[in-house]
Amino acid sequence: MRESSEKVQPLYPDAKNIATGVSLVVSLASDRQITFQTGFEGDEPDPVVNARLDRLCRFADRLKAKAEIPEIEADLRKQRETLAQFREDRARVGAEHEHQQALRQVELDERVKHREQARKEFQAGIDASILSMQQAKQKIWNAGAEEYARSGRLTAYMPRGAAASNLEKVDKAIAEASVHREKALADFDNDYQIGLDTAQGEIDKANAEREAAERSLNISIERYETAIASQEAHLAKCQELAGG
């Protein structure tokens, strides 16, 4: 049997193995980027192509991690400084609060302690005023009686005219002062108690303000502690990638 000298023709004579180019652009920082270029033939197996691309991605990840490290470290420094400031503020607010509250409490205790003495002094002032009017009345009476005696009259002295009018005015003033004495003391007690309540209110208000400030600072401190822990973990990962 004679062998044929004709060549076997391909099933698709126009088919071609087309090569594919690949560009991988990676932003390393705000002012830097790098481009990786590779390619593969159309008939290369997928595992081979994937391995090539994975290798480029590992290079890209390493360079990106290495470029990020200075930014992460700078950000961590700022966050740690801010956290330290918040902690310092919390300690300062607490110390200042305790100092001011101690002063307020001493003032309040002193006012409570001297309440009875202050009331006695106020009452003594009222009584002294009444006594002064009584003494003034006596002087008016004595002056009239002396003048009446010099006139040689033997009957009992009875104030008349201007003396009687002045004595009447003094009597009225004494009566009014005596009536108003209890009201004045009640007003003193009320005003004094208002002062004590106001002082206590300032203490309570300062406590509430301190608690609110401390809550706010604690929230900020916790937020920064969480952010720093996250950044430290991210830095460790970048350092691991950069060292690979």
C-alpha cells in the first residue's frame, strides 16, 4: 500500500494563539504610583497565568505596605499625643474640681456654723434700734418735764404741743418697729436659707458638670484607644508584608 505524500491540514487554518498584555497600576502614596507589566500566551494554562498575576500582586502589596508605614507611624504619633492630652485633661479636671468643691464646702459649712450668731447679731441690731427710739422718747419727755418744772408749776407734767407731737411720732415708730421685728427675723431666716440653698446648688451643679465632662473625656479616650489599637494592628500587618 502506497503512503500518501500529502500533509494533514489543520482543522481551522486561520486560528492564532493571541498573547495578552497585563498592566497592574498600584498607588503607593498620594504622590507616587508604580506600574507592573506582564502578559501571557493564549494557550497558557490558567494556573500558570494565575500564579504569575498573584506574584505581581504580592510585589504590589509589599511595596504598598512599605509606603504606608511612615504615614501610619505619623498618624499613630498624633493619636497617642491626643490620647495623652485627653488623659491629662481628665486628671486636671478631676483635681480642679476637688479643689473648688473643697472651697465651696468650707464656705457652706462656715455659713451653717455661723447662722445662729448671724441671727443674734441681726436681732440685736433691731433691738438696738428700738432701744434707741425708746431713749429718744425719754429725752423728749425729760426735756419737756425739766422745762415744765422751771416754770414753777406744781401740777404733774403732761406733754403738750410740739413735745406731745414728737412723743407720738416716736411711740408710733416704736410700735411699728416692734410689730415688724418678727417679720424682719422671718425674712432674715428665709434669706439666709436661700443663701445656703444657693451654695449647695452650686456644689451640686459643679458635681453634675464634672460628671458630664468626665463622661465626654472617657468617650474620647476610649475612641482613641480603639483607633490606636486598630492602627497598631494595621502597622504590624504592613511591617510583616514589607519584610516579606
